[in-house]
Amino acid sequence: MNIMKDTQWNMTPNRAKAVMLAKRQLAELVCDAVNLEGIHFTLPEIQTLLDGITVGGHRLADQQIALNQAEAWRAIFDLIEKGRFEVTVEKVCALHGIAARGEALEWGRFRSGGVTIAGTGYLPPDAAALTGLFEKMTEEADRIPDIYDRAIHFFLTMARHQFFYDVNKRMGRFVMNGLLLSWGFPAINLPAKRQLEFNQLMLPFYDTGDQKPMNRFLRSCLDERVIQIMKE
């Protein structure tokens, strides 16, 4: 098995430490993810919700979406700790079945029809091509030696191909971070406060497929404090 490397920060991989840091960040990961989708929770509200207490002033459907994100994260942690995390159609669809339950038109399987992406003229591929494109994506990723380049490639390719009717960007981030954690590197959280930057870069990415600007942006989201802890 090839050993994955981080060529930017030169962190030494440590799976136990990386997963520990992600677990401690769970409420923040969930809070930013749902806020990026226009579901406005504060961090204390998400912490309360994850403690099993409902939060007033929010739709039950929105609370369930937040809980689904936390459940998907816990499933990823479990897979990693058991050495069973893999980027396969089966594993990704199983995670989508958790993260998108009750939200997407179909969940737990690739979309069966066409979709569009608001704000761009780019049209995602036909549903019939998705299985082959998933295989191509994993083959391309296997040839990328830097762990962050590889992980970001999964996120961006999944977002652009829209394998599912909904929850595509979140699924891409789950796969990106599951891969990072499984190799012993810290997860990338996309802060909701940087949503405008994210959107401004994603729209041209959909049109061109050029990953470089988004790669730089996502790397800039990695918490410097986490990097320092990993290097201790």
C-alpha cells in the first residue's frame, strides 16, 4: 500500500489524533454544514441538539437534517476506527442514506434522473453515466500522491458530477474528510463565514472543471491550531 503524504505542512500522519480532533469538532462541523445550506443554527443550539434536547424556534425537519449530519460523521468515525473506510459506491451510498434521509428525492443510491446547478449553465452528466464516472474518479485519485490533493479531488469531482439528487457537496466533504482521517490527517472544515468565497469559486469551477482555485481555498480552511497539534 502506498503511504500518503502531506506535502504542504509536512504533518506526520496519526489516525488516532486526527479522529480525536474531528470528534471534538463535531458540533462545529455540523453547525457549519447546515448553515452553508441556509439552515441557521448557532453553535450552542447544535451542541444542545447533539445532546438529545430539541431546540425551540426551529422546524423539526431542519433539526433532523442536523442530526443526520452528526449521524453520518459518527458512521465515518466508526468505519475508520474499524479500518473499513473506503471510497466505494456501496460505502458512499450507505453514507448518503444517512446524511440525506428524508431530505433528498432519493437517498442511499445514485440519482435516476437529471439535475441542474443554480447559477451556472453547466449541466451535470446523465444518470446512466454516473457509475462509470465514479470508477474514473477513484482511478484518477489513486494517481494523486498528495493526500490533500487526493481528498479535495474527491470532493470537487463529486460536487461537479452530482451523483445524487441532493446533499452532493456535503457528501463530497464527508468523503474528502473520511479519506483524510483514515490516512491519519486532519479534516477540513468549511466555515459558514466563508460561504461567499466558497460560492464565488465554486460557480466558475462548475463551468471549467479547474480544481486549482478551489484546492487553494479548501487548504486555507484547515485550522492552523489543528496543524500545530498534529505536528507536536
